[in-house]
Amino acid sequence: MKIHLSLITVAVLTLLSIQCSSTKSLSDIEKAKLDPPLLHLLSGDRDDDKRLDITHRADGTKEYAVIVQSENPEAIRALGITVSSVFGNIIVVHVTLEELKNIVSLSTVQSIRTGSKRNIQQQQ
């Protein structure tokens, strides 16, 4: 019985730890890396969703196209994030909000900008 309660206690503490880390506030250095729409998004303002390139994963989770400036795409891959493309120090990824928080905390990341929706305009 004691072992069972210990496992439950560990599980609860782990969940609380994960929850606290997911709501951590950004440092000033991290905030400076983000362009305004992404900063608003991470602060809980979902009104900027209309201006962002959003897709959905198979499980329905929203993911955002972002452009990361960094010399180290491997640091992003090490977080378990798929890198769509790399051109010099420009890295394109599609990330959830939690993944975005993890990327912005990397010291090798200089900036993160929103990906833009591509609209085809017809010639008239």
C-alpha cells in the first residue's frame, strides 16, 4: 500500500511540475526574440490567430509556422521538433505553443518571426 501511494505522489508531483513549466512566464531576453504577433500569442491573446499561418496536427493540436534565426538547427531537432527547411541561419518549423516556448528559451536562437500565409492573387 505504501508503494502504491508513493507512486501516486510521484505522479501528482510530476504533473504539477509539468503544469508549472508550461505556464512559466518569458524572460525579457526571450520576449525580445519574438515578433509582436508571437509575443501576443504566448501571452494568451488569440486575436492574432487570423494573421498567423496555422495548421492542425492529426490529433487536432494547432501548430504555427514560424521562422527561426539560428545557426544551430540541431538544437531545435534535439527538442523533438521537425525542421521543415534550413537556408543558412533561417530555419522554418511548425510548432505548438509549448514547442515555441521551448525554442525561444534556446540560447542559440536570435529571433523568431511569424510565418505568413501565402495568398495567390489573380491578375485582373
